[in-house]
Amino acid sequence: MRDKCSFTSSIISTKGRNLKPSDEAKLLFRIMLWTVFFTISSFNVCDAAQMQVRKITLAEFKVKNGNIVGLPQGSPYWPQVDRHIVTADDAGNIYVLNLWNNEMLRFDGRGKLQSKIKLQFTFTRSDYRNGALEVSGDGKRFYVYGADSPGQSALLIFDKTGRIVKQFPHDESLINFPDHRLCNSPYFLFGKGQLLYDEDFKLMREPFSGFFDSSGRYVHESRKLTKFAKDGQIIWEKRFEKDFVIIGLDGNSNLYLVGTLRKGDPYSLYHLNPKGNLLSQTPIPNPFPFKTAEEKNEWEMHASEEPLSFFRLACDGSVYVIYQLSDLPKRTFERWSKGGQYFIYKFESAK
């Protein structure tokens, strides 16, 4: 039985054949059917590449009697580090907000600590109150949310030396940080509603209306991905067997999806060009496989309002996977901590 790739090639190749008019009509009809099928129903995966996946370890530690030991004073307690305080700029630098010592840690793309940026403001923290952090794409502005010494909400912008650029009033309604970096304009998208702000937190008039590039806008609805032109006409449409989420557009207007688009696919990162053609499909690592029946049973009973993994897309097309480790079931969490590493994953184009 031929696979889709070889079958597609066989039905469109007419070189060296002497076809009767009736055969030509049948062939044309078959080509039309398969064109529609591959344009709307699925991807042609024959030439789909894979992105490189690298595990980046940001901290190593030892565990004794269930507790981390040997961390320097003022270091983050890594099991409590969550996706709200880990981010990256477009040059590949990775940042961790460290309210244990009122600073930001800057790592290079391989996880080596480069510097500590002392914040010129006194934040407070308690267990699992780690604040929130985002960085501008150029790495020059940092947006930090936390609590001040009296315990009130504090939202500030810092420069790359840790000096305050702007501080917002306590009653400021902005309490969330962008889920996506918009690369086709100097805006940030904030998770609270559909408000768009520039890098100085100036409110833009237009609300966020979905992901768009110069040629159109992407709409995701019930296993279907549609690209609309500015006049509302459909440019292309694809239907999938399973569902997905859009995680953003890079600086070249390529689109990134996460999910399982076809039955039999692993949970993957899909990378499409603006015409909807698949550039790469890369399985997402599972760093927490079941080791025992007890772990499996605990996972089946485990309930959490937040997903375990979160994806951050940089404008250069790099994708970072950050885990919400505090949401792991107890047995899996204990096994992770005994491994003695805090890590994230980075997807990047193969060179």
C-alpha cells in the first residue's frame, strides 16, 4: 500500500504517458480531488523537517530527605520557580526573576549564568509568590510585577541595569503579562482582556484581534485553521483530525501551532509558512514519563487548573518550553527533584 507522499507523486506525474481524452479527464479530476484534500484536510509531510531541540539546564542542586541542599544564599528555590518568572529575549538570553534576592538572573542560550541584575526596588515574596517577569524583544526593558514592602501590588518597568524606568499606581488594572510577543509591531499582548500596550505601557487604541501578518489574519475554530485577507475573503483553510493552539508568529510571519493534528501524530510543535505549508513538525519531549503504576494512577487522579507546559515564541523563531513544576503530582515531583536539575527546552531551526 502506497503512502500519501508516493501516491501524490504518482497521480500528478504524466511525463512519458500517452493519455486518451477520457483518461486525461479522469486524471484531472483526481488531481483536483487530491489538491483539495491536501490543501484543506492535512499537511503533506514528505519534506517536513524537524527543529533542533535542546535541553537547557539553568540550575543543578542536591536533594536530601526531600529538601534541596547546597544552594547559595539568595538563590531561587528552584521547585517553586514557575513559568511566570522565566522568559527570553530575541537574542537567546534567558531570564529568571529571583525575588529571593531582589534581582534578575541572565543566562545565555546554553544555560550559563552571565550576570545578576539587581533591581532598584524592594520587592517582597513568600512561598509561591514569585512575581511575574517579561522582557522586551531587544532585552532593554523588563516588566516586573510583585508586591512591595507593605504587601501591595507593584508593577514597574526596569532598564537592563535594574534602574526604574516607570512605576505604576497601586490601583493600576494591569496585573498580567503578555502571553505572546507580537513581532510585526512594537506591542505587547496582555493576558487580561484584549488590551495592547507598547513598550512604554501606553495603551493602544486597537484591541488584540488575533494573530495577523501583512497578508491576512489567522482564525482558529474547532480543529480548523483559516487565514482571512483584510477584506474578509478566505485565503486558505485547513481542517485537522485533532485540535491545536496557536502560539504565535515569528519575525518572518511564520506560524507556530502546538497539538496533535492527525491521529497517530505525537504531541508536536508545527511550523507553517504564511501560505499554510508545513515547514517542520517536531515532537515535544516528555520529561515526566510514568515509571510506576502508582505514578500513572496518581496522574489519572491529578487535577490542575493550569496546563503543565507553556510555550514562549521569540521573534527569531525559537520556541521555549517552560514547565509548571509545582503542578506535578507528588510522586512525579519527587522524582524530578531527585534528578537535581531545573531545565527548560528550546526549539530552534536546524542550521
